[in-house]
Amino acid sequence: MAWVESVSPSFLARHESEEAGDAARVLELLERAREGLAPLFPRLPAEVAVVLHGSEIALHLAQPYLVPLRLATAPAARRYLAGWYSSGELHVLSPRLLARRASSVPGSREMLTLAPAALYARLVIGASNPELPPPFNPRSLLRAARWAWLGEGAAAFFSGQTARSRPAIARRLREDGPPDFPPRLRDATLLGGTVLDLLAREEGVPAAAQLASRLHPGGARAALTQAFGGRPIARTESAWRAHLERFAERSDSGPVGRRRRLRSDRLSAQQLGAEPEHAGQQEQAGEQPGEQPGRGNA
């Protein structure tokens, strides 16, 4: 199968010729993500290419860091590690493979569809926070592992993946013990975004971007104390654990669940610089203008 290139104003995609339609949709997603991140972060990568891989083997050969990261990640989150990044490049499975990778639970397909946006968010975070990769070297890798809850979590939050992660979070809480706060590397991909989500709901989305743009010299707990307005870390941890439980417990069914999905989609659209698909249904769903976005659904 011949490889071809597709372009958009800010990105270039390399893909198999039969993937042209999917590549156009990925480029559109990335342009929306760029528009949403530009007002929040001080720097954006100048030129970014996205490579859509037609097999897992090709992806792993191109980005070998992905293999040990998957092994170190909790089983509930492994399917969502569908790509990796390097300076100026995103490597991700093609959309048709992302669709096959999804489970039958609500939100799984949407999380995988947003994988390119999450990878781009990682590049933006690295461009704005010089202590995090790219580029990858022994020091930046060590910092990335230590601060994975922030780097991976911010990418999931700002791409909109966190808003759709409730069933996966419920599975993680069922299958394993209580997570650490902030989450360790094992839980960073799935649970790190919930820390940023809580911060955005309490202090605003710009506060979440500010947290991701600098590593506090005092470590993670000092960073979180500062981000949450000086609140004692024990109180923030308690608020986060309650937030996790709400993610896991709430249902997507019924009119209450639909209202919660609307609020969650509205926050995700704000992060991606787009309007939620069913924004026009606000009046029918009972949404009041200016209402604080609700927390998640299980």
C-alpha cells in the first residue's frame, strides 16, 4: 500500500493511500485541539507531522518507548495508549485500528478517537514546560515518569479524554486498590486527568494549564498545594477521592445522565476549542446559562 501525505494549515499527515478520508478527520481534530490550546499555553510546536500507522508492530518499531509504558500501566488504561510522540511528530494507530481497539463500554471509542489530540497536547505541554519531554533523554525521561500524573493527565484532560473515561475509571477502582495521590505512573494515563479536572472545576481551566506549564521545585504535593490556592494537601486529596467516586458511580442513562453528559461535553468542547455536538439541546436538557460544568458519569 502506497504512503501519501495530507496537509492542513498547521499539520502534515503521513498515511496509507486508503486512509485519506480518516487522515482528513484527524487533521481537523488536531486543528481544533490547537485552537483550544493556543490561548492557554505560552508556546505551541512550530511544525508537527502525524504518522498514522497501519499496524501495532509498525507503531512499536517507530516509538519503542510505548512498549514499556504499556507494561507499567494499569490494565484498565492500556488500550488507550495508542500512540506516542517525539520532537515535532505524533505516531498513532490509524483510525480504523483505533475503532477496533475500542471496548463495548460507553466512552471507549471516543477516548481512542481523541488519541491524536492527546498526543498533540503532550507536545504542547513539552513545548511550554522545558523540563518535560520532548526531547527525550535520561533526565527528561526520569522527570516524565515522576510527573506522569501531570504530563499524561494534562494531555488526557485538555484533549477531552478524561470526560469520557468514567467506565474505565470505574473498572480501575473495582480491580485494584485505592490509587495514590497524586497518581503514580501506573495510573497516570487514566487518573491523572481527574486531578486536572478537579482543579479546572474549582479554579478554572487556565489554572490547570498553568499547573502543567511548570514543575514546582518542591515536588508534586507542593505544586498541588499552590494550585489549589494553598489548601492543605490532605483536604485536596479528600476532594479528589470523592471526585473519583463520582466519576465511577454516576450513570449515563436517563435524563439526569444526559444533562451531566451535556455539561461534560461543554467543558471538553471548551478545551478543544469547539462546540459540543448537541449544544443546541441545552434548553431541552434543562441546562441553565452559566451553570458550572458537572462532574462525570459512570
